[in-house]
Amino acid sequence: MPKEEFYVDMTCGGCSNAVTRVLSKLDGVLYEIDLPNKKVIIESSYSVDVLLETLKKTGKEAKYLGCK
């Protein structure tokens, strides 16, 4: 499965918890949260569009950065 990298405007643990909450609703998703660099790396079979829309549900700015 490809690893996709996203920017998410996270500033604290609460922000990263929001990312965890929305991603945990998707089946078969592995992810790493890099809070200091405001990045989320996701490994899944979902499309980039689905992942980006899911991350935007946190209420934070989210952008696709590319394949890792």
C-alpha cells in the first residue's frame, strides 16, 4: 500500500487526537502523526481524496503533500 503524506495544521495534542479520531473510523488505515512538523503519513488503500476529506473533518487546514 502506498504511503501518502499530508500537512495538517496541528498545534497541540488535542489536534493530533482529532486526527486519530477521524482516521480510526476508516478500516485498514495505518498512520503516523508528526506533530512538530504538522505532518500525517497514512498507509491505506483509500484514495487521496477520501483521506484528505477525512482529515478536513478535524476542522484543521489539511493539504496533500505527495507520496512518501
